[in-house]
Amino acid sequence: MSENILVINHTAPFDGAHIREGLDMALIFAALDQNISWLFKGPAVLALKQGNDASTLGIKNYFKQLKTLEIYDVEQVYVCAEAMKRFALTPDDLNIDAQLLSVDEQQALLSQQSKVVSL
């Protein structure tokens, strides 16, 4: 039975491995035929900015994998509209398609989930 699972990332892309863990979690749940949504809040929206390259820090460049989410049926990717504004980003600045959500829309998304994982 498929469940609605929301993965939420809150931290900046180079602050630990939280974004990478979120990616791994989303892909694992998708492989188990779960209905996955992924929400980027706060500085986590910077992980979706075009031109990110983790290899310059000596770590695996997982940012390229973000572009493959649709292949793995992770098609519901969301970003906090307020965080996008705070970091002066527009949807055109992102390396993948993501839907902007207001705080109220984020609350509605949360209410639709069976499980929520916050990183």
C-alpha cells in the first residue's frame, strides 16, 4: 500500500550531509512505490540553485542527481516561497522544476501526508 511521505530539508546545501540524506531517502521511498514529496525550506532552497558543484569541496557532486528525480518518480518537489524571496531566487535560478509554496500551502501539504521526515 502506497503512503504519502514528505521529506523536508531545512539546512544549507553544504551544512553537513542533510541534502544528500534527503535525496537518498526520497529515492529509497520512491523505489518502494511510495508517493514522495520533497520540500526545501530556508537555506535548503540553495541546494537547487543552478551551478552548485560539491566536487570543489572534495565531496561527491550529488547536485547532478537532483536532475534525475523524475526518472525515479519523485515529481512533487516544492520550495518555500518566502525562502526563495529571502535568497533572491526565482524559479529560473533552480536546476530542477519545483513548485513554490506559501506557508499556508505548506501546511496543507503537511496535512496530506502519512509520514513526514525532517532533516
